Amino acid sequence: MILGVGAFAQSTGQILKEDGADVATYLTRDYGHYPPSLTGPIFSREQFPSLGPLLKQRSISLVIPMSIDWAQAPWKDEFLSSKTPIFSPTGQGIRIEREREFAHMLCRRFRVPFPRAYVASNRLEAESLLLCHQHPFVIKNPLCSPSSPIHTILCETIEDTHSWLQHIDYAEGVFLQEYLGRREVGHIALISGGEIASLVTNQEYKRAFAGNLGIVAGAPLGGLVECDPEDKYGIARDLLHPLLPWFREVNYHGPIQVTAVYSKKKWRVIEYNIRIGITSGAMILRMLLNPAAVLSDVAQNRKVELQFRPDSAFGCSVTLAGYGYPYVQIRGPQLPVDVTGTFDCDVWWNEVCRDTQGKLLTTGHRIADVIAIGPVLKDTIAKAYRNIQKIRCLGSYYRQDIGQSLWPPGSD
């Protein structure tokens, strides 16, 4: 049972279905319902306000959540008491993503490099911190959630920071993290059986427009992954392995992603996430020879046997954004989506539907994620772009520079 919508649910469901699994989706948001229906049955919150009865009805053996929302759901305790395996940490393990200051203190405890960071409860406290610490900050909500009052704002100057502090919602306070530049990268691993198994090093293109211009979008506009079980860049060595005693202490088993920045000749933690990523996840699952077995083993805290496809060294994801994105308050009509050729890589749909004549229409701001996998990075990127050019929709766009900046890891 996948908990999610859109391209995440469709890609996860289809790849696991091809690996022999029987899949269904519990829709957790009010959009992106059509794509997961292409891979199996879908169920709404209106039909099943609690997940428990649905899990029993379908004899579910594995739950795969898209985000940490499930841990705040009213049915959370009932679900956990059912002992249904979930591809996510539970209990104390969730705090490493959910509570930013907890992650900060955890890094301090285990001497993991972390930018200077502070918590303020209101604007006056935040401005006082800025006055005492004269450098730009990344502004975040202290509690991580899709419904948080504050979504990440990257301020590159002190003046930027001061301006934004006048306009944010302090309902849950604010987390201020020192801005250390754009040399970001991620590393995604699995933790199971008390051990860390590296999967990929990844890069997300978070800004809205080519050249890394525009605002940070609600979800990445594209990304790269490199198969990296050996941790060739040393990110897991520096930022994940020192936490292994804590992972074992809280019986953590599930995915872990660390986003890092390269500053002053070392990797420093930006944040941890307890997911494989909305765009990276589809690439990771496609790279594995045995994705269903891997997810099931991790959910049950068993030793993981990773097997990668020999022709899958790299993945490239390019998102087709629709009318008005990333300014989601701007909404257009339902526009036709035309496919002008046959795809030869994965295309996962997002906010689209079919009309009564079977024609594809937009229903929101993100149309599709086009994902290619291959042995050579340059060729993999080219394949993704060849395929996205086969989709036409009025007012849509995509970043044309994936792989031309931010890569290799540690680059600007």
C-alpha cells in the first residue's frame, strides 16, 4: 500500500508491480489522483478515514509513505499497533526529520559538522539573533511538514534575511540556519539490521528556472542520481556513519537522506529526511534489480542485499512544470497535454486527468516527471531531454540545464 499521490505513487507502484508486487494506493492529498490509478486500485480518505480497516481488507504486507504526514494522522496509533511493516522509521527515529533542532543537537552530540543554527519564537527574537550574528540565514519552520507555516527560504545576504523576517508566519516559531552557499548535494542510504547501506549520491535542482535562478520551488524541477554504494564522495562517512550508535539506540530502520553543503573544505549537514525522495525514489527503485525485496527487508529490519542493474550507473529526472508554476496562486484552465511521440524512458504523470474523450488534461501546476536511467551520465541526460520534448502543453516549461551545474558533488 502506497501512501501518496501523483508521480511518486505511480512510479513506486508501477516499478514494484513489474517486480511482482500487488499494489494499491491510499490517496493522502486532494490532487494527483489519476496517475496512481494506472497501476492499481486507489482509495480515498473519504472512503477510509482510518487506514487500519483498509490494510486488513487487502491483507497488506508493506506500507510505503510519500512523506512524514502519516505520523501525524489520527489513525497513526491504530496503524502502528497493527504491526504492519512500513518503509519508514517510527517512534524516535522520525525526529531526525520532523524536529530541526533535534537534528542539530544530534549532530552536536556526535560531532557531525552542522551550520550554526538558532530557534526563535517570534520576530523580535529572530531579529535579535540576526543582529548578534551578522550573516545570512536559511529560514525554515522548526517542525518539518508539508503543512508547515514556513517553507524553506534561502537568503543569500543579511539584507535578504532581514526582509523575510518581517513577512513569515511565526505560529510555530522559526529555525534559522547559517547560509553556506549553493554547493549542496544529497546522499541516500538504507538503514536496516543496525547497518548503513549506501544507495546513491543525488543532486536536486530546487530553483525554478535554468541557471539556478528564481525561487526555490515547492518540489525539485529535476535531479541526478549516481549509483554510489561505495560512498565515493565521503558524504555518508562524514555525516551518516557517526550517527550509527543513535540509529541502533532507537532501532531505526528505513531510508535516510542527508542533504549536505560543501563549505570550508568539509561536508556539513543541511538536513536529514527519512524518505528516498519524491523524484530520486523513482530512479533508485528503477536501478535496483530487486526493489520489492529490498523495501520489504528494510521495513522488517532485516539485513539488506542490494543488487543494482549493471546498466544503471546514473539517473536523470526532468520535471515538466505547468502554467503558473512555481507561483501556485496563479491558476490557469485545464489545458490539453499532447504527446507527440513514443517514449523510450519512464514518464510519470503528476497533476493530470483524462476527459470523457480520453484526452489528457492538466489539473494543476506540475505535469510530469521524465526519468532516464543509463550507464553514462551524458547519454542519460540526453535521453531524458529527448523524451520531455515529446510532451506539449501551453505555458509549460522545464529546466534545460540539468547536469550543467551543481555536478559533480561540491560544485557551484
